[in-house]
Amino acid sequence: MPLLTIKELNSTTKLWVWKISETWDELFQSVVLKDVSLARLETMKSESHQKGFLSVRKLLISAGYTDFDLYYDEFGKPHLNDGKHITISHSFEFSIIVISDEVIGADLELLKEKTLKIAPRFMEIFHLENLSHYEQMKKATVIWGIKESVFKIKNEPGISFPLHIFEQQFNLEDKKTIAELRFNNKTEYFDVVFDFIEDYVFVCAFEKNK
Ligand SMILES: CC(C)(COP(=O)(O)OP(=O)(O)OC[C@H]1O[C@@H](n2cnc3c(N)ncnc32)[C@H](O)[C@@H]1OP(=O)(O)O)[C@@H](O)C(=O)NCCC(=O)NCCS
């Protein structure tokens, strides 16, 4: 059951989730790649990364696109030829794409102890007060995902997770919050939604209209 879900995040934004259960060969045989993508695939060392890359092409097909409709800018940020916004993430068994009329950034992260361990390096740890150990791990992973998602939107050199990206107070049940980027003497705001897919955290940030 490779295409796990399609979900509307709002009226012009959809999430596609792929659960990677195929072999490398099955994935490779089922997509057509342009030369630049084939060349990039060859540079990826791990099979897991390659399968993530190939499964994203399967998601593109599910969304009515092909590899030929996708290109990357010099920072590695993906774009669609038709002007819609796309964001991509892959992590072990899952890959996701989000396509929207809005400017978006999304991240998928496996829940792991290490994220909680390094939390003081990337977030304000008072956000983890009064939570069980498992909830702390979930919240730290959501906050990491928020920072990755905002970073994917802004994509500017010099942005630091602990120094420039902040999340407003939220509870895990809320499944939404607001993030702030305080950078270069201005503050920008982002609506954030998040959810849990098996042992993974999905986060999507939307640039708020200025
Ligand atoms: C670019 C970055 C956001 C990718 O995130 P990741 O968790 O490693 O990987 P993900 O699977 O979630 O995302 C990978 C996808 O992001 C997209 N991407 C890559 N660079 C991007 C960029 N500059 N902007 C937006 N999207 C980008 C690509 O689509 C890529 O997948 P693909 O090349 O297979 O199409 C991440 O590597 C990064 O640089 N983060 C900032 C690191 C940082 O500041 N850390 C501070 C710690 S305190």
C-alpha cells in the first residue's frame, strides 16, 4: 500500500504521503527520470536516500505531475513549472510532498531520543516543562520540524535555528501553532500545522501574508 494518504491541509494545499514498501528496482522501474535526476540519483550513497528520492517521483505522479515538471534552484529548493509551490521531505520509510498556492515548507521527522537530547541546542526548553518523557520527545521533534519547515521557506544563509526561529506556546493536541522568524531586524510570522504519522512527525509551515 504505497500511497498512504492524501490530505487537504486547507482549500489550496494538499499533502501526499508515500509509505516506502517497494524494492529499489520496483520504484526505479515505475518512474521516468530526466537526465539531471538520474545523475543526481547516482550521487546518493545510501539506498534509503535513493528510495526516498524515487518515491517522491511516485508522489508527483499521484499529484498529476512528473519528474519533468520539477526543478531545483541553486540552494536545492524544489519548484514546479506551473508556478504552484511544492515542498518535499523524506525520512526512512516515508516521503511526503505538499503542493499549494501558498508559500510553504514541510518536514517529516522520525521520533527519536537524539532530538530530545540535543533540544537545548535548537529550542527554548521551557516548552518541554510538565510533560512526560515521551511527550517531550514528541514536542522537541515537532519544534525541530517547525524550524526545518520555516528554513525551507526562507532559505536564507545565516538563519540559525536557536537564534532566529521561535515557536509560540502550544500543546501537542493543538496540532497547530505560530512560528516567528526574527532575522535581519524584522519579524515574520508563519502558521504551522503538525500531525503524527505512525512514529513520524509531519510539520507544515505557511508564510503569512504580509
Ligand atoms: C535543506 C534542509 C532543510 C533539508 O532538510 P532534511 O531534514 O535534511 O531533509 P528533508 O528530507 O526534510 O528535506 C529534503 C528536501 O528538502 C528540499 N530542500 C533542499 N534544500 C532546500 C532548501 N534550501 N530550501 C528548501 N527546500 C530544500 C529538497 O526537496 C530535498 O529533497 P530532494 O532533494 O530529494 O528533493 C536541511 O538539510 C538544512 O540545511 N537545514 C538547516 C540546517 C540548520 O540550520 N541546522 C541548524 C541546527 S541548530
